[in-house]
Amino acid sequence: MPRPPSFQKVFPILALLAGVLALTLGAGGLQAQSPRTVISAAVSRIVVAPAEPGPVLRAAKDLQSDFARVFGRAPQIVNGLQDAGPTTILIAQSDHLPAGVDCTQATGTEAFAFSVVHPGNQPRASSVVCLVGSDMRGVIYAIYQFSQQILGVDPMYLWTDKQPARRVSIALPAGFARVFPSPVFKYRGFFPNDEDLLTGWVMPKKGDQTGIALSTWDMVFETILRLKGNMVVPGTWIFPDDAQVRAAAERGLIVNQHHAIPLGVNVARWPADVPYNYSTHPQILRRAWTNAVNLYQPDEEILWSVGLRGLSDSSYSSLDPSVRNNDPLLGQRISQAIADQIGIVRARYPHAQFVTDLWQEGARLMQEGYLKIPPEVSLVWADTGYGDMQDGGKVAPGHGMYFHVAMMNGQANQLSEMVSVKIIQSEIGRYISAGATSYFLVNTSDIRPVAMTTRAVMEMAWGGLGATTGEQTAPDADADAAYYRKWASEEFGPHSADALTRVYREYFAAPSLRAPFGPPRLTSAGNAPPPQPHYSSIPLVDGDQHYHSEARRILLDYLSGHQVVNIPSQSPKWTAPRVGFPLTDQQRAALLDRDINDCAAAQPRWDAVWKDALAAQSLVDPARRDYYQEAVLAMIVINRESNRMLLDVARSMKDVNAGDTAAAQSQAADALRSLDAMQASMHAAEYGKWKNWYRGDWLTGVYRTREIVQAYANHLTDPMAKLPAPAAWTGWEGYFHIMQYEGDRSVDVH
């Protein structure tokens, strides 16, 4: 880890003298005394073993850039020790080490080691700092761990904007050597899902066949590797030959598909008038699976996702009437599809690896015993979207987990943190204890709003419980506080750690909570979620989406005379709209009362969090206050003012129903003020490179909420004022933008 600031201020001169002494002793051949090794841009070179593949060289160039940010200039990358400097950073796999350089080595998959040697047979290199991996990704992790541990580079710096301290030189600790064993979870990576902010932030270059710009994708890939992840699901509704798939492979990442697109079939682009029915037209689906497999390049490393869902992340039963309300037959169809998919892949890739994600009905069918998963397929349990794993206590060795720190469902979080570190430690810790460590995928949505919890889950996926608790034991009651203190100290300065630990704990306790799956909250489409078995007492949280979905539901329902049409999202273009909000007057009244009660109870908690966050601002390092605005203040404002806005909207509607128009107008004006405060705080978080960050807020839709509240306020003043269209969407606009680059392309089923 970086040395304490007091040490950093005193040591550079001593370190430089030590480096000079080391060079003198080296010239005299007195290697046995192991002089202290000093690194700096002036005396260091980076040697990448000639046999290393492209992804290692990409990581070495990132290290070169990290040197430049720390020392003010970048060292050269050279081809061998014959071109070395007095201090050399040697990057190599164990099998690629130069002769006569006896570096410490690690064994096991993706393991790596640090050491310093003073080889007498290399006169140009008096000190060789060895970053040695057991394999390609082990070397990459060695590079980034060295950068984090020695240079002080934040592994999330691309999202947190934290710059390492400038240094003249850094002396490595005496006896600098450590072996980093294989990771806890075998597969570990990101799923940037419902990626509206990432899509809207930076426009792709002309000719890029991606929704998210390739430069932004490279930020995602670099971050995964710095957090020692090894895989990525590179987008939600994509094709196997999209540019970011190739870019991920060139970074050394394994490409995986998510639960809704097994084998990479982009079912949101299923062609119109082509049956999607495995019972009646299995040959069509088999052709689509085969064609998708053939689109991947032979040199791309793929972890194949198998399963059977409907179009656009719906249950397969919604497309096949024969299995509807027939779980035994539904389980049989999915099991047979998995067998077919394995056969298709193995015909081209005999050594392929497989996973199946038990999302939604998958968990139910597995619990009921209706799914037959072959032993060569890693079984992956999913959470509810709130960090609540749905294994029902049946998690077993060899299983894996699909975990959300953000989720787009109209109720959870898209713009802010929602899943507490306490839940993360509890659930991931439970899987580690069960030996269910074959796979870990975290749904990050747009990453920047959930940087803290994204880092927490990835550190646990690599290093186990000790990554967040400090020791490899079950988390105790204060384990989450230890992580918040660590995060706050690193990101905002040690003086802020205690105050921000309290802020984070208050923040995660502030929202209204509901019992799992009941009583059901109506979604923005007006339909209660279907009954599902639940196997944990973790409550569901009203996330930032909830306030906006609910406020728009209330107002559109009222302004359109209860005749709202719902436009579905994530759907093929030919999917028909649905009639939304089919509620009785009694149901509407009950929901208004519930919104008022929930929001009124939560508002004092949000006000307290806000007060404490403002008080803590003076303790934050001045250089980190821009990021504090985004990661703490804007996050709290989004939730605090959204809660207040929904409270005002619900109260205003009660006033309208009671015939008190003046009171309703006052409440509507208050709701608009909350929305304006929210948008002002979000705009303040768009500093520097983050200009236009919230341009892509199409899924939560803060701007859309304001438009509808304004239309409602106008209507209260003037009944002849123009009304919004009687149409609601749960992401339709977002996915129009996210998938726009695909044009009219559809799945190849021929």
C-alpha cells in the first residue's frame, strides 16, 4: 500500500541517495547486500518479455501512463534486459523469464508474485523488480497490483477521478516479495446492463458499431482488469460481432453472455413474423444459436451462457402457450434447449466452458426440481436485484452467483448506490463459505453511480472476506463500517473517514423498505410482479427509480383519464403496446396512502443524512470535493429530493380528490422545486470530463418526471393547458438510443 503522507514527505531524498548507493555497490559486484531498490521515471525501464501477448503489452502501457502521473514522465518500454536501466520492471509469465533471473514465482491459475533480484549477469540492471504471473492474466494482475500498491493508483480512478500523489522516487520495502495466490471465484466480471448513461455520455466515433463509445468501453475493460476481474458481458442487447466484443478479447478478457441472450442470440432483435417457439419450431432456434456461435472469432475466449428465455428478457412461457402454468414441461423444454446448445458449441469448440443463470423463473424451476443441468455447466443463482440471493439455502460447491449493485426494474437504482456493503458481505460471504465460487458476475449498470459497491464486490470475488473485513472470518456487526471507513479514507482523505462512515450507514438505512415480494408494489406498467418463492428476509428498498416511476404513474393516470398506453422497452420493433395502469379507484387510493406514509416516514431520515453529509464536506480533502459532489452529495440529493417529490405529488393528488385545488397547486410547486434541486445537483456532478454524463438519463428519466409534473401543475392552473401524451414507457426511449446503432439488423435465423 502507499506509504503514509508523513513518510512520503521525508523519504524521497533518502530514497534517491539509497538508489545512488545501490548503483555504486552494483558496479562493484557487492550484490549480496541486497541494496534498497528505488523506482522513478529517471532510473527505471519497463521490460516486457518478448513472448508476452498483446493484452500484457496493453497493461504495460497502462503502467507506463501510471508512472507518468506519479513521476511526471513515463519510463521506456524496452524489449529485453540488454536495454534495461539501473532499475528495471520485468513483466513476464513464469515460462517467459529470461535466463539467469531468479524471480519469485506463483503457481495456480491467475496467480502472480512480486520480488526484487540483483542479477550479476545483467550489468545494465542492478535491480530487477519482477512482476511475474503464472499465466497471461496473472501477469496483467501483477502489473495493476503493483500500480495500486506501490504507485498509489486507485483501481477505480477512471470513475473516481482520483490522481496518485506526485513523487520524485519511491523506495521499495526491504525484502520486497509477495506471492498472490489464485482468486477465490474462478470467473469474475462486470455486466454493464441497461447502459443508458454510458451510451449518452460520449458519442461513438463515426464507423464504430457500438452504442457505448469504444473509448468508454476501454475504460470499462481496464477497470475490470485493475480489479482483477477476468470476464465481461459487453452490453445488454448486442450481436456477437459487435466491436466491443473484439475489443474485450484484445484486452485479455473472457467474453460471457447474460441470461437473456444464451449463446449470444440478440433476442431483442428477433425478426418479425418468425416463430420463437422451441416446442413447435425448434429448428429455427437451433439455427439462430448456431449462427450466433459462428459469429464469434476463434481466438476469442468465450464463456458460454446456456438457457432458454423469451424475447427481451421475458419468461419463455410468455411465448409458448404449451408450457404456460406447466412448470414440469417448462423445465423440460429449458433442459432440452441447454443440451442442444451445448452440442452446438462443442461441435465447434470441443473444450468450451458453460454457465446457466437461474434468473427469475429459473430459480423457481430449480427449487422445484424441474431443471436438469448437466454437470459440465456451472449453475449460477441470481439475486432479486437487491442483493438478495435466491438459492433458498440450496447453494452448493461449484455453484456461482449473479449479483446486482444496480438494476433497472422501475423500482430499484440506476443513478445511485442502493445495496449496502452489509448485504454484500453477508451474501457473498455465504457463497464463499459454501464453496460456490465458480462464477461471479456483477450487474453494474453505468458503473460511475455505484463505484463503491462495485469495488467492494470485485475485491471480495478476488480476495474473499478479508478484502472488505480485514480478516478471513464471517463478517461481524461492524464489518460494513470497516469498509466504509477504508473507502472514505482512500477517496476523500482520512480526516473524513469517521464522519462518512456514519453518512454511508445512514444513507443505506434511509429509504422505505418493503417485505420481499409483498405486498406487491405496482410497477410503472401497472402490473404487480408475479408471485415468486422467496428465501431470505432481506427487504426490498425503494430505489431512485421508484420515486419517478410512481410519480409518473400517478400523474399520467390522472391526466389521461385512466387511459394510459404503456410502451414496452427492450422489445423488437413489432411488439405491440399494452394498456397500462388498470386500477380501480380503491386501488388508486390505497397506493396514494401508501406513498404518503412511506415517503413521510423516510423524509426525516433523508434530511438527517443530508445534514451529516454537508457537515462532513469540510473534512474532505479539497482536491476530492468534485468527486464528493458526485459520489455523496448528488447521490443523496437524488434520493432525498425524489422522495420529497413523490410525497408532494401524492399529497397533491389527495388534495385534488378532496376538491382543494389551491393546496394541490402548492404541493405541485414544491414537487417542481425538488426536481429542480435534483437536476442542479446532477449538473454540478458533470464537471470536467463528465460533461453530458446525465444526458443519457433515459431509464430513470428525471427530466421526463419534471415534464409531467410541470404539465400537471399547468393543468391545475388552467384546465385547457396542453397535456402530455397518454403514454408511459419503462425504458423504451433508453433502448431506442442504446440500440440505435444496430439499425434494422435482426437475428439470423436462416
